[in-house]
Amino acid sequence: MKTDDLIRALAADTQRGPDLRMMLLAGLLPALGLAAVAVWSVLGFRVDLGAAMLTPVSAARILLTGILGIAASRLALLLARPEGGHTARLWPLAAVAAAALGLLAWAYQTTPDEARQMATVGKTMTTCLVAIPLLSILPVGMLHYTLRQGAVTAPLRAGFVAGLAGSGLSAAIYALHCTEDSPLFYVTWYGLAIAGVTLVSTMIGARSLRW
Amino acid sequence: MAEDVDAWGQLLAAANAGDARAYARFLQSVTPVLRGIVRAKGGGLGEAGCEDVLQEVLLAVHLKRHTWDQGAPVRPWLYAITRYKVVDAFRARGRKIDVPIEDFAEVLAAEAGPDPTEAADMAKMIGMLDGRSAEIVRKIGLEGVSVAETGQALTMSEGAVRVALHRALKTLAILRERHVK
């Protein structure tokens, strides 16, 4: 086949792929809504949610995970474009991680020696480590689906930010239930849950986002 | 060169707004440049081999054209797809190459020759499509029949032909990937 012939066939095809931003919103928002309903109906929101939102150290949990999720989602949209591999800058994610670690260090300093271990282990570690990955499945899946409709040229990085985006947002939703307000607890265990999901997402992305 | 590139943006924007002729002109005007890049990178493949790779790149550009952000310059977008597909195509043929994007600027300055070649791979792939899809691609591509006339010949509506054509092109890209791996 001559290239001119191919061009003629291509030019006759007027169907275009989806708008990726709209597609991601249309997939991610319902997925997150469902996650919120799941937390509310199975675990229940914490009773003092209103008061907790006004307590900086407690609100920081939702803020940090939420910002991580939104920043990573924006990066995922960038990486869905072929030139995204060159234009996407990952430092905002590192900034969020640095803020979380700073908070952890501060909590370590201000928590009395004898209370540290209890604050770190908490009472709901297992729930946290199970719930956040479970809640992440659908949002991360939606991100991967959108990325596959795009033209990813950095599959490893795209899988990585998709994992951070989905698990960050899911962790923010889980925080509506969780009453563990010490950064010693939440930076550690939320962080571990997010890292686990992100690792899996990165590994899947590296394979499945090629085209 | 800069004028050309501006023109690409305008043509592609018009194409995205539904102007099929602008789209054909866009593809025609990027093709020599992309051919120059492929040849510069894959001289060892021979002319026909390079044309195969070029057609792969064009198919990818076509199927991924919704990922171009209207506000962004066309060139980085186009070259990123080209680079990805060229590396992929050469890897699939057992050759590892490095395609730094900066290199493209020099390649562009060298004007590529006229379109001389018949490429073999795409015809093979079309042969692997189901009968009707293959016929639609051949009629529109090789014979230059319009979508409406193709529909009449195959007793299909124009819309159905367009849907079938789009599916066929997507399938070609998938076949291509499998064939190559």
C-alpha cells in the first residue's frame, strides 16, 4: 500500500477519540462517590467529623492526601499526552511527601516518649491497610482506563502517578471515617497503603500502558 | 519552517473541527518530514522498510489525534508520537536505536525526497482484516472511492461505513502490534 493511499483512508475516518479530561472526570468522580458511600455505609463517618475538620492536625490528613490525589491526577492527564513524558514535572508530588514527612518529624518531637509507640500503632492499623487499597481499586482502574485511551509514552511514570492519584484520593475519603489523628499513625500507615497501591499500579502501567 | 509548523496547527485544528480536507492536507504535509526522520534513523531498513515504519507512525498519529491539546504547539506532540513509534518499530525489528528528540530539528532541515515507495506490511495487515473491513479500507484508500459511494457499493449507510472504517483502522494498529511482537 502506498502512503498516499493510507492517507486517503485515514482522512476519510472522521471519528475521533474521547476528550481525556472529560473522560477522566466522568470515570473518577463516580468512582470516588462510590468509595465515599462504601465508607459511610460499611464503616461510618466519624461522629466528630465537623470538629475534626477544624482541628489542623486532623484536617491535614485529608488535605495532604487530597492534594496528593489532585496533583497526581493532573499529572496523569499530562502523561496521557505523548509529549507528557517531557513536560510533566513530578516535584509537586515530592513536595507533598516532604510536607508529610515534616509533619511526622514534628509529631515525633512533640509526642512524649512513652506515648509514641501507642500513637504510631494506633487501634485501626489493619482496617486502614485493608480499606485504603480496596477503596483505591476502582479509582486507579478508571485512571488506567483513561490513560489507555491516551497516548502514553512514559508508561512507568504514568502508572506511578495513576497509583498515587487513585490511592491519595481514596485515602482522603477513608479519612472521613478514621479517628486516628496523630501524624505518627496516619503518615506511617496511610503512607504505606498509598505506597503499596502505587507500586502495583506502576508495575501494571509499565506493561499495560504501552501501545 | 516556522510557517509550516503554524500551518500544521491550523490544519489540525480545522481537521478536529470536522474539516476532512484540512485533515488530508495536514497528513500530506507532515508525511515528508516524518519520512525524513524515519529514514535518517533507520537507513539500514531500506526504503520499503522505512515506508512501513512511516505508515505505522501515521496510523498512530491518526488514532491518537484526540490527544493533541488545541492550545499546545503541534510539533512536540507529533514528534513525541513519532519518536515512540519509531523506537518501537525498530525494536520490533530487532534493532535498538536511540532517538533523541533534539535530533529531529536537524533532520527537518534536510528535505526528504518524493514519495517513491510501496510498503508491504500494511497490505498484509489489511489482508488479515475481515472481508468487509478490508474491502472498505481498499476501496477508500487504494481506489479513492468516497465514503458515500463505498456505502452504495456495499449497501451500507454512510455512517455505518465510517464506523466500520474507524474500527478497521484501530484493528490494523492492534494487528500491527501483535504481528510485530
